[in-house]
Amino acid sequence: MRLLVIIPAYNEQQSILKTVNNLTSTVLPDDLELDYLVINDGSTDNTLSILSENKLKYVNLPMNLGIGGAMQTGYLYARQNGYDIAVQLDGDGQHNPEYIEKLVRPLIDGQTDMTIGSRFIEKEGFQSTEMRKLGIKFLSASIKLFSGVRITDVTSGFRACNKHLIRFFSEHYAEDYPEPEAIISVMKNGYRIQEVPVMMNERQGGTSSISGFKAVYYMIKVELALVIQALRKKEKKTS
């Protein structure tokens, strides 16, 4: 199985090299062929220089598209190059690549179409701030209301999808804060989701784009987006 690890990066000069090195040094079983692609999302710091100087694999977006645009770029690349599975791994060092095998195995076994790495199942490792955990619980309740399925870590960016969803996401993906919206979209269009317990780290560098009053704005915007997503018609599946 050919895996593409998509690493969206915006101003991650402090952590991106370590993130890629940790990934490429991870040993996976022989049935998993690992590749990666960093999506430099219009960074204004030295992220691009670090990628270029260290000869890392990357696509440079000339302007900041946000996490949704960066990830859709990665899904387009995965689709065009025939990868079987796409894994999202954030560039800030929060996600441990040692869990990739655990994340993709249910996809290989045909149990699901998408997996989400959840820090809240076994509750080990970094658990986020109390304010964020409260927001995650609120969004989790909203998604359960709209879909009937409870997802514990709705904002987790550590996730994987199979070839069907690579194609789907390359055509249909939310722009701003896509993680919660993608859950609704996936289930509404008849795909399956499964959570996998993982441990996460604290951010290894840089600062979060969602803090202070932005966190409140984020919650309101995502909640409205979930309502709109729930009311939208099903997308036409591609073959």
C-alpha cells in the first residue's frame, strides 16, 4: 500500500525539519510504502528556505489558502499520483508518526474509509487546554446531533483516508477549518469513520492560529458551517 503523508505547514520554521526527520526515520511494516509531501501554505517566515535548503519534498503555495486549501492540494497530488492512502500530519510536531501504522491498518483491512487519531479515548499524552477541550466537547455534541455518531476528537488533524476519500476530498473539501466539517461531509455521503487512540505532543514551535477571541470566533464559525454542511445535498460520488 502506497501511503502519502500530507504535512500542511504555515510558519513552522521551528518544527518542520524535525517533523519530517521524525517521519522519515519511522520504521513501518514492509507492506506499507511511505512517502510525504509538505504543503508550504504561503509561510511568511523561513519555512520555505528550510524546505528548499534541506531538499525536502514540498509544494509551495504562493499565498496562504488556509488548512483546507493546503490539504486539498495534498489530496489532489495523492490522487494524481495514485496513492492508496493519504495521512494528514501537522507540521508543528504534535502528531507522533509512530502511530501511522495504527491509523492506517483499519483502512487496509476494509473496516472503514477514514480514521481519526483521538487523544481522548485512552486520555494519555497531551490533552489540550481546558478551554479547547470544552470547545471540542461542544462540537462533538453538535456532530452527534447532526449525524448520530459520536466522535471524541473532532478537531484532530491526525487522520487518514482511503483511495475513495482521496478522490472525494480532492473535489470537495472545506476551506477554513475543515476537520469538523469533513466529518459531517464524510458520513453524509455514505463513507465510514473510525477513531483510533493515539498520544499527542504539545506544539513543538510557533503559535496556534486559534487563541483568545479567535477561539470564540472559531467556535461560532465552525458551528454555523456544521449546520450548513448538514443541510447541504449529498455530493455526487466520483468513480
